[in-house]
Amino acid sequence: MTDDEPTTDQATRSLTRNALALVLNTVVTSVLGMGFWVLAAHLYDRVELGRDSALVSAMFLLAAVSELNLGLALPRFLPQLGERSASTVLRSYVASAVAAVVVTGAVVLVVPHVSRSLAFLGQDAGVAASLVVAVMLWNVFALQDAVLAALRRTSWIPVENTIFGVAKIVLMVALSRAAVGHGVFLAWVVPMAVMLVPVNVALFRWAIPHHVRTSPPASSIFAGEGSRRKVVRYLALDYAASLLVQGSLTFMPIVVVAILGPEQNAYFYVAFSIVGALDQMAHNIGLSLTVEGAFDEALLGRLTRHTIVRFGIVLVPGLLGLVVLAVPMLWLFGPDFAKHSVTVLRLLVLASIPQALLHLYQAVERVRGRAGRIMAVTLARFVVILVAVVLLGRHYGLAGVGWGWFLGQVVVLLAVLPALVRVVRQGRVAA
């Protein structure tokens, strides 16, 4: 046995454990989230439900912009920051909170004048202020999970989010019975604010001090002359790439409406939402690879190979099972969805395989600090998929949209596959 084998075994076990915890968190939050909205549809009238769901959607969108992509930056940097970890986390919280105030404040001042559906934000200062606070809280809530992942404390995340998900449902029912206005929105905000306290107490009193004691002294992530400039450039490009990803997810339903109409988009959106959970799982597996690679970049090749082998054995058969079970799954939404959404759902599920490999490639480049390549791949993926979806969707309907999404992922993967194969081969040789 060589000297580094115990370290390698520890890293691969940690990667597997953390990735499985994050996958479990995705499953738990998806199930509880679906239950929340199904129950909300029965407890609230359509007008109030529509307004509160718009507030929650706005909270997500504004948080995606104002979080500054620190949810991906912290897992990359925190493993190497040593005694500077606590101050970095606090600065990240403050930066995202300030950005939330600026971005959300601007939106609540402007949007009521340009959108009738959101005019109520200009008529109720309390609701507008609540949205600003909610985005601030959601940013910190999301960042604390990123910190837990960076510190290899991912087992806490599904526990935390299970408590949060159950608390949302219980509070929503209570607010409905008490006839409190904006009960759906408040059911999100209040438990979120409460959960921030115990989690961050545990972080700053135990998890971060333990990380500092057991980690080497803080190191320069991008060593050499101009390292600060390199870090700033990395953060800016990675942030731009994350905005492009969010934009592409938001833009897809708009494209489908434009080329096929709202009815076809309803069938597409159900399939797209189901596959969104698969994409989140792949993202979380890539996040685990980023964390372990950041702890020891010398193990990156072996960790990448381990990730592909270990999770490929589990996920690929699972995805193929979803292809087979697409019809009975869509029957839950109604017979029309089982008829019209099945082909596009199957193609979107199959596209999750090349998409997962793209997540791994980006995780590798994130460890190496090559944000320019991450941005290039993200931009190429956006453009190729958009062109393919528009061209094929106009000629072949929803099936064409599915083929465009699938082929777009494959084309971009083929462009980066040689680099990913080299990383895997290095892992095999090192092993």
C-alpha cells in the first residue's frame, strides 16, 4: 500500500457520502415541495395562490441574481482557507444580503409600473418590504448549505431541509385556518428565518472551528503574481455562467410558447419540471467533486473516475427506468399529459446523461480555476440548444423540442469529451 492510498480512500468515501446526502436532499425537497403546492391549491383561492406563488417565484429569481454565485464559490474556496474560513463565510453572507437589498429594492420600485400582475407590490409597502427581507434570508439560507457542503457536513443538509419542508406545510395550514393574508408566502419566510439560527450557531461554534483545527494553514488558491486579480476574474466569469444557466432554464418555456403555443408549453413544462430534479442531482454530485478536489487537487483525476464509475452504475439504469415508466408517471397529471408529454419527457431524461457529464467537466474546471472554460461551455450549450430547439421544434413539434435539447447537450459534450477523458485516464493511471 502506498502512502497516499489512505488519503485517496478517505477522499472517495467522503465524496460518495456527501454526494448521496445531497441527492437525498434533492429527493426530500422535491417530494415535500410538491406536497406543499398541492395542499396550497386546496387551501387557498386561485387569486391569493397566484399572488403568493408569484412572490415565491420572484424570491427565487432575485436570489439567483443577488446570491452572486457564492453558493458555488464557497465549496471551491472554503476547503483551502483555514483560519480565514469564518470571516469569509460572514463576508459572503453580508455581500449577498446587500446585493439582495439593492436588486430586490430596485425591482419592487420599478416592476409595479410595468406589470399589472405585480402591481400589488406598489400598493402594499409591507409586502414589498417582506419580499426584500425574504430574498436576503433565502440567500443566507442557500449559502449555509453551501458552507455545510464545503465542510463535508452534507448529512446535516437533508435533515435541515426536511424540518424546513414540514414546518412550511404545518405553518401554511395554520395560517389558512387563521385566515392570515399571504399565508403561502409567509409559510416560506417564517420557517426559513427560524432555521437560520440553529444551523449557523452549529456552523460557527462547531463545524467551522473543527475545520480550522483539522485543515492546513490558509493557502493561496491561485498562486503566483496577480493572484487576487485571478480570483476576481474567476468569480466574475463563474457568476456570469451561473446567470446564463438560470436564464436558459427560464427561457426554455418562453421559446416553446413562441414556437408552439401555450397549450403545448403546458405539456412541455410538466416534463421539464420532472427532469429538473435529475439535473439538480447531477449538479450536486458535481458539487461534491468540487469540494473533494479543492481539498486535494492531486486526487482530482481519481475522484473524477470514481464519480463516473460509482454514480454511473446507479444513475444510468435509474434514468432508463424513468424512460420506461414515463407514461404511468405522466398519468398522475392526467391522460392528456400521458399522451402529449411522453416523448419529450423521455428525450429530456436521456439528455440528463450527457448533461451530467457536462456538470462533471465544469466541476473539474472549477477546481482548476478555469472559469473561462466554464463560461465558454455554458455559452456554447445555450446557443446550440436554442438553435436546435427552434429549428427542430418548428418542424416536429414537442418531439423536436426534446430532440433539440438532447442533441444540444450531446454536441457540447463531444467538444469537451477529450479533456474529460484525459482527466479520467490520469485517475486510472494514478490508481
